[in-house]
Amino acid sequence: MNQPLSASFSQVTHHNSRPASLRQDALDAFAPLPPELPMRKYEIMYLDRDGQLRDIRRTARAHTVYEQAFCVLKQGALVTSENGIIAVEDVLPGDKLRLGDGSFETVQWRGCITIQPNRPAENSPLPTLTRLTADAMGYNRPSPDLVLGYGARILHRAAGIRRVSGSDAAFIPASDFVDGNNVLSLRPTTPFAVYQFGFEKQQSLEVNGVEIETLHPGTAFNLGLRGAALRAYLALFPHKQSFEDFGMLDCPRLRLRDLELLE
């Protein structure tokens, strides 16, 4: 059953030679910065090398690239653990969640930030969310309605994807699917929490029946970050020791317009 639009939202109509590490570089990255530089808190939980759960808070730039790694699943989204369906805010590193292929894998990292509607990330517009109404992507996809952050990508299968990338499926930004009918763009009017999960490598996580991309920074080139900014970004992911630890993208990323050009 479709959930009514909450009062909390309004619908929008309209190199160095070694890898960047998280050791001394991380400490340098979090040295005091000029007060005029926008900052925010990042809540991070992860499994250390000994498999112990760690819970830390970082203060770093309120940069759109940083936030996109966290702003994926709005509180209340549902995933499936080995013990049944669970809300994303109740998931902890160490839990095993069901992926898009039906297998279960251990969560290594959980990130969370609180988005303030009147305080957008640096160099970004006011934050918007994407609401997928029930069955918008097919039967029980999603079920029930699913609200995604502006960093979310959905696994999409279409004939044109192989022509563009050589793969049968690709991750496409959720916002690309907005049609004003079944997929809506929402502008929040109150603060909201958003989450993301990291596994050993890039995965597709089943959320409300829809396959959502898990944590992966992509390529350093596409991030557009260099030097201290890149080191500060990587320090948000202490379960990895270097950029290379994330591995390659097993599934490509595309924009919906890339496929529309083939029609």
C-alpha cells in the first residue's frame, strides 16, 4: 500500500607513489581547517582488522562528494538479514544482509549523516530525495514505498546497457528515474537521517525489493578530489587501508540519458 507523502516533505514539481592511506595522512586530514570552510559530522561504524565493532564520529567537509557516499537510504528503508526483515537504522557491521543475487554478506561499514534541508552541501543545490512508489520498478519493486537519498544508484537492466558498457546491467542514479508519477522528487522540510553500507566490494543490496548499489568510491579521477581532500575522504572509511582496497567496479555506472540516446 502506498504511504501518503509525509508532512516532512514537499514534492518538487518542476600522486604520490604510494596509495592514500588512513594512517598519518588521516591524522593530517583532520587537522583544524579554516572556520569559513563548511563542516559536518559523519557517523561511522565499522569492523576493524580483528573483527571488533568500532563506532566513531568524524568532522569533515560538507562536500557533496563526501555526502553522496552516505546519503543513500533514508531511515525506515527495509533490508533482509539472516534473522528477517530489519530497518536500515538497526543494522550493525557484522550483520549479514541479503544481496540482489540472493546471497548474504557481512556488513563491514555503516555510514550515517543527518541532512539539514536549509544547509546544502558545499557547491550543491538544496538536498532532494527520490521516492519510488510501490511497484514503480515492477511487481513488489519496491514494496512498500522506498525513499532514497541523492547518492543512491539503482541496478537497472536494459538491452541498451550491453551496447554502451558490455554489461547486462548498470547502476543508474535514482533521480534519473523521476517521472512525476510513480517516481517522485521530494524536498525535505525537516532534518532526516540517511545511511549507506559497505561490504568487501561493490554489491547490489536488496532494499524494499529494489537493488541498490553499496559503498564504492568509484575512481579517484571521477571523484575530482586530490591531495588532502582525497585523504580526508578516504579517512571516512577506516575499514579500508587504501583506495585500491575497494577493488574494481564490478558493475558499471551510467546515466539514464546514455540509454535514451540509443532509442
